[in-house]
Amino acid sequence: MNKLKSLLPTSKSKSLTRKQSTPEFTHTTIVPKPKSKHSRPPNAPRLLLIGGGSRGAAIAQAIDEGTDGILVSIADPDPGRRREIGRRFIWKDGEVKEGMEWADWRGFLECELQRREGREAASSTEANRETEDESGEGSGVTIDAVIIATPDRTHREIITALAPLGLHIMCEKPLATSMDDCVAISRGLAVPLQSANVDLEGSATSGPGALFAIGHVMRYAPINQLIRQLIFEEGVVGDIVSIEHTENVGWWHFAHSYARGNWRNAQTSGPTLLTKSCHDIDFFMWLLCTPSPTPGGKPHTPSIVASFGSVSHFKRARKPTAAGNATNCLSCPAEKDCHFSAKRIYLDKGLKMGLGGWPVNVAVPDIEDIIKEGGMVAAEKELLRKLEEDYTPETPAHVIDGKQWYGRCVYESDNNVCDDQTVHIIWEDDTITLPDGTSTTRPSKSATLHMTAFAEGICTKRTRILGTKGEIERRGGVLAVCDFTTGKFYEKRPPLSIGGHGGGDHGLMKAFVSAVDAVKNKGMAVDEAQVQFIGCGVEDIVRSHAVVFAAEEARVERKIVDWDEWWRENVLDSHGDISET
């Protein structure tokens, strides 16, 4: 916070002038003190986490610190991950009881089906459920909601398998890795996809009897909630004319995740626009498709989508000549002069700086246990051993492709995802008829996303919202608002961000758990809770993902996409969903 204050004007006045240069801000996260065994209200929502990787662990922390929900079970094939999340958030110092951990989500599904069959046969089961305590005692561990934080390509199978149970579901983004899978998920949730005539604010239908949320954390970050408030409640910019938004992935983050790591290949994980920036596209849709001036009216959907980008740097043609034929950093003669050196990223900038967490724990998952047992010497030895792993020309292709080589030369990887990309989305004037018979026109507007690997900041964002009456510029954790009438800037600050993604993780989980609680304990209808707490429904989620796939098609085929035509051909006609109502 002191660093942030040092970059702001020192004058007591909050006004800023146009002559002042826009300062560079670093994204800061305020991590709260863990709430040790803090009490939950009676009958609090009980959640199962499927997937105990780094993302799952972050979600578990957000549930524990920011909600009244109780994480009661973990499903993950890795015993170490289950043990770590379990001892931190589930059984803690207590006994590991039946149902608190699963080696596979299918095991939970099978047991839950059997439990429900038994419940139908035994009238006492419901009474047992009411008397369960927070540790899960009673007739096993009862689940109200499921959090899915598994690899993206597994989402369709898990969601469609669990949907018939009627459990509330929150799935980490992206929803799926193909448009077909997104449509299949909507069907599995019993939500037909329609033409653009459903209001995003007033009919966020989630399916029969269950809530559904997606991990689009940008919607729930305090600073973006403030942006939305300034636009729609205070009207500070008038009508939005355009949004300029940059997602800075970060140079070494891209090397780790998108050149060497899980998301390096579009064929196995999806394009960068999907795996990294689908929530940036959703941010546009959240601000520019809503609200509708009439209850039940159609959203203002895009008209044209275009995109440009490529693998501009992380390819063999850009490999330094001095590196020769080396495929691994630790055996490369140019390693000392390369800032993408795995040794520099994981050892010098990571482990030696006291960072035993991400991304070091991705390269060596048990690095923290090694540090505890053998100290830094043992940890460094094991890290270097992992980074030294290499392949030869004789190594079968399926072996090379089947794992992540975190010591691999970034110019020799099999990555094919964009490291620099722009997306342009156009909304045209849209005239609609109001209930009183008069008409109104929702004005044209546009949005531009620039996703780039080549920035110092990791996952930092820059946003400018330009309107007819003013503009909003995001400067780190502060919003600078300009009133065109006065020509002056003034600052707006959101509440302090707690947790990851600028408070988005905590905001997301608070919204989801609150919705589950409202349905479970307060008698609120699912559709009402979906709108009031989660703020979007399945069709909204599918629509924002569809824009991503349309943009990728535009980029790959070097064309401009007509949105209405694309939606009909790729979502409605080809899948037989409802196209008119």
C-alpha cells in the first residue's frame, strides 16, 4: 500500500490534471490472516472441491476466509494435494473421516448415488442430515455444492455427470475447451440456448433446481464492481463509446504456463484467448451487453468480431544463435544471457528468493515438504534435478508431448498459442420497442482487448472506459474519473482487495456460497438467487465463451465474423437448440 501511495499525487486535492503522466502500478494483493476454525452459522452450505491443484487451493482458501461455507471434502488423484488441502481446510487437526477425501470424483458420484438410494429407503436419513456437525459427523459427509477446479478439458464430463444430482455447481474458467462442449454442458444443465432475446439481468436461468456459476473472477473483483457502479448507477461516463483493455500476462509467467506448461498447446488445452483471457472477454460482455431497459428484453449483443495475433516470439526462429541445438536450459551455452532461463526463473527468482510456492511448486509439487525436511540445500538439489530432465531425438513424441518440461528451452517447446493478440468487438445501434409502444436506440460501442506476454507485471490490467460524458481509467488499484463538463479528474478507490485476483476469488466464492445459503436456508428460488448473487446464468456464460471461439475463428481464418450469423450456425442450427421464441 505504501508503494501504491507513493505513485499517487501528493497534493491534498484529489483532482488530477491531464498533464500528469499515468504512473505504472503493480498489482498488490492483501492476504488476510487465516480465520482459524471460525464459527459458521447453523446448517451452513457444505462444499466438495474437485481438483486440488494451485487453483483449487486458492479457491479453498477463499471459501475458508471469505465465506460462511464449509469445505467438507476434497477429490483429487494426488494424495499429497488431498492431504495438504485437507489438513488446512477440511479435517485440519482432526480425524480424516469417511467421505472427506476421494481419489476420484467418480468415487464421490457412485457413493452419492448409493447414499440417495439408501435415503429413499430409510426415512431416518434426513434427520441424520440435520444433526451433522461441521466436521461431517452423522451419516457420512453431505454435500450441497460442488467446486470444479480440474483441467479445462475435463469440465464437460464432470458437469454433465453431476448435473442430474441437482447439486449447485461452480466451475473454474474456462467452461470448456470447445464450443461443442459448452453447448453440451448447457444441455446437461437443462438450459436451452436461444437467440439473443433473453435479458441478462432478469432471466439468468440456471436449470432445474440448481445454481451454476463460472470462475469469471473479474465480475467479482471490488475494483470492477466499482467500475460497474460508476457506469450504471452514477452515470459518470454517459453512454459507453469504447473500452480499451490490456491483459499483461507477464514475460516469465507466459514462459512458465504457456511455453513450457499446461496451457502451451491449443490442441490439448485451448488457445490463450480462452485459457487466459476468457474472463477479459466476459468483462466486456458484462459491461456492454447489459442492462436492458425493459424487463425480459433482449441483451445488446455484438455485431462484429475480429482478432489478430500469432506466436510472435516463443518459436525456434527466434532462438539465440549461441544456444545451438540445446533443448534444455541447464545444458545451454546461452543460458546465462537468457532471461527466460529456467534456472533464473525457478531458482534465482523463485526458490532463492524464499518462494517455495507458485510457480516453483508446479515444477516440483512437493518442494515445501522437501524444504521442511531437508532445508534449502535439498530443495535446490531436487529443483535442479527436475529442471535437468531432457529428451533426445530418440525420445518418442508421445513421451515428449505427454509431460511438462519446465527446464525446456522456450524456443524449442511445442507451444502454438498466441503470445500477443488483439480482439475487436463492435456493437451496432440497436432499436427496441418499449412496453408503452415507444422505441429507444441503444447506441453503438466497441471494445478492444490486447493480451500480451511482454510485460513486467504479472496478470496486471489496464482499462480505459470512454463515454459521451466522461472517462474512467484504471491506474493499478485506483480509478481516475474524468468529468468532461469540468475537465477534471478525481479518484475513486474500491474497498481493500483481499485474496487472489484483486479480491475476485473471495468475491466469487462469497457470491456463490451466499446464493447456495439463500436457496438452502432462506427459501429463495434458484432463479432469484442466481440473479441476485451470481449475476449471470448459463446462457450468459456460454455467450461470453462463444465470443472467444468466434474471435479465434476470425484470427485463424483472417476474417471478420458476423456475430448473429456465427451464433446461429455454430450454436443454434448445428445443435438443434431453440432459435426463436
